[in-house]
Amino acid sequence: MSVLVTGAAGFIGSHLSEALLSQGAEVVGLDNFDDFYARETKERNLQPARDHRSFRLVEGDIRDEAILRELPEVTAVVHLAARAGVRPSIEQPALYSDVNLMGTTRLLGFVRERAIRTFVFASSSSVYGNNESVPFTETDRVDHPISPYAATKKAGELLCHASTHLDGVATMCLRFFTAYGPRQRPDLAIHKFARLLEEGEAIPMFGDGSTSRDYTYIDDIVDGVVKALDWAEGHPGSHEIVNLGESRTIDLSEMIRLLGEEMGVVPDIRRLPMQPGDVDRTYADVTKARSLFGYDPRVEFRDGLRRFVGWFQRQRKTS
């Protein structure tokens, strides 16, 4: 198998690239090293993959057709690249629409031109909005996004469906639920809060602490992506939407407490109002993923948090 991984220098992309390489795949990583966070961090994420002889990095933008034309031949695409984050999308909706929608459209055009038969798309639990029915299932209606980011992810799923209908591409849309672990983006809550605790700063807690998330450890996310890719390769012309989560929820206040315990710090909490675009909870029903391709999330939150803190503290010592 030869796989194009877009967003290869990111949190999930770098871990996925390593997993695919370890299974004997050839990997082409495409990343534009945008300024959402430091290039140095992304370079460090990518170093283990770059040391592998079967990995090739192409620096470029998914919207750039000239870059796409020059890519080497691959048999499948895993599309992780996007402008990420709910709150920034509210401030820059045009940018998010351009990158996430035009980028996905360009990649699906690349797939059509190259006659590539498998396309895995990174969607998000954000598409569920403030769904009152829990846990969230793939058959729930997702017609009421509450941020531009969520809207672009729903639109990406629709673009994938059109590609399957028109071109026969097997498209697998994976709705990720709050991925965390080593290399997590520095703007996301666990990483941001760990940094604040380390520096003796107060933790901003939006709302009363009762909002909850289905935190999914990176190893479980990557295992799900690899299994979904394998399944899609064996089912040409299919289109599926699948949740990847732990199917457990942790309240915000509990997450902060556990993180403080793992770091040996009592959190100083600064209470703030809820922010626009934030959902009350995320909670994945993973029945479909289990039955379709044997997805089996294993990492309990406390264990995953401990692994993250160990990585975080090692990084701080060496930076």
C-alpha cells in the first residue's frame, strides 16, 4: 500500500504516518506547515517518520493544484489536513471555508484524475452540535452545526458522498472525538492546561465545569484510522460515516482535577462564561466502528492522561 497522508506533520498525521510505515506501507506526507502553531513543533512531530526510508515529505498546500500534480503515485489518501478549531473558525470563517472545502474538493479531484479508489476523510464530532440524544450515533441528524468549523466538516462528508456516487471512490468519513495524547496540538485543552499548571498560572474554565467530552487517546484513534482504511480498500464504491471515540465521557472539572493530580499541582481555576461554538458534551456510540472493522478502544482516560503528562514533561526538559 502507498498512502498520501495530508496534514502529516500534525498531531494525528504524524502518529498515523508512523503506524502505516511500521506496517510496511509507503507514505507520502503532504503538509504546508501553516502558522496555526510553531513549525518547530511540527518538524519535531515528523522526525520519526522522516527517518524512515519509505517516507517522503512534500511541503505544499492542499489547495494548490500544481503541488497535487507533482505528487508521486499512491493507492489511497487519508485526508487529515484542515484549519482546525471551533473558536478560531468563528473569527475567520472565510479562511476555514476556503481551506477545508476547497482543499477537500481539490483532493477529490486529484483522486479522480489518478483513479485512486480509496479516500479516508477526517471529520469531527463537532458536526453533532448540541445533540440532545446521547450517545451520538451516525444516523443522528447533523443539520444544525454551531460553528463554521463544524459546518465545513459536514460539508466535507457531503463532498465525499458525491465522489462515491460520481466516481465510485470508496470514501470513509471518520468523526473523531477529542483526540489527546503525546503531540496534541498546543491550543487544545489538556495540552494548554498542562502548560499553565507547569507555569503556575490559573486554568480558565468556561462554564460551570459540567461540560463533558469523549476523550480519545491517540493510539486508539490511529488504530481506528488504519482499520478503516483497510476496510475501505476491500469495499470499493462504498461510502461510510463512522464515529471514532472511547464511548466514555469526562466532565471538564474532572479532567482538570485529574490533570492536576498527575502533575502534582492543585489547579487554580478562573471561572469564565461559556464561549460561542462550544458544545455541551460529546459522546460517541462506536457500535458501527466495532461491527464494521473491529475498532476496539482500550486506553482508559487516567492512563492516557498519565502517558501525555510523561511526554509533556520530557518535552519541557529538552526544549
